[in-house]
Amino acid sequence: MKKEKEKEIETERQTLQKGQAKTKITLLTVLVTLMAFLLVACGIHQEQNDHQGTLEYEKIYQQKTSYIGDASKVGNLTNLLHYSEYKKGIALQTAQEPYGVTVNYNMPEEFLQQGTVTMTDKMFQNGALIFCLIDNVDVATFVFDNGQETESFSFAREDFDIFFEKDIRTYGSSWEVFSNDFVALLEQEG
């Protein structure tokens, strides 16, 4: 009888251990899934913040071009600037001077409704980078549209030449000048 009781107790103990093991595995699975979700969510949030706040200047400099008509370089450049996540497309004015680029954005409704789209440091940086790295562009226009309202901001090269107290294109003469001098000036403004 004592052996039967011991076997019964041992069987119950093993059953409890199996149940506890299954519970532990289930709990671990839930925790690992939750941690993976949090890591992915935080990673996506960080990537969005990085994209919105930090520019990749080396990649931007690689898009330097002499001509506004180089649609590939101009398109790639505008893809690397602030607000690129909202970019709808570009229009190039190349038929006659003044040569220009218009960058069109589809913005979330709240941007225009709250008056969020105003002349910002980010727009200034976008304009400065365009004038620095596209030699023959005279005008850069940024159009923000949410489907109901449109805001447009235009910049002229001569305004940036005055602001930087020299032809802004000289800052694009080499990677060293661009990265050491121009980026520092942009970061001060931003």
C-alpha cells in the first residue's frame, strides 16, 4: 500500500511538473513575443525619428549635379531631405531661366490644419542643400498639400548667397568643404 501511495504521489508530482513546464513555456513564449514586438516598435520609432531629424550628408553630397535637368540626381537628393517621407514627387523647370525645382508633399491633415507648415529650419536646410549641390538651380519651391489646403514656400538662390555671404555653390566644391564647413553652418541654423 505504501508503494502504491508513493507511486500515486510521484505520478501527481510528475503531472504537476509537466503542467508547470507547459505554463512556463507559454509564459516565456508570451514574454519573448512581447519583447520582440517592443524592440521592433522602438526600432521603427527610432528609424522614423532618425529619418525626420538627421540627414545623411554623405549620401546627400553624392547627389551633387551641375544641372537641374538631371532628374535622377535631383529626385534622389530630394528623397534624402527633410519631409521626404511625405514626398509625392518633383517638377523640374528646365525650359528657360530661372531654372527651378518644385518638391510636392502630401502631408497629414493635421500638419496644415494646425498651422504646422511654416517656414521652418528644416525647409531652410532643404533649400540650402538644393542650392549648394545643384549648380544651375535658381528657384526651389516646396508645396505642402493635405488634399484640402496647400501651402507653398519658394526660395531664390541669391537669398542664400546673401545669407551665407558668398556663392553657396562654393560649399559644394568638395566633400571636405561640404562636410567640414557647410554642414556645421546648417546644423547651427537647424
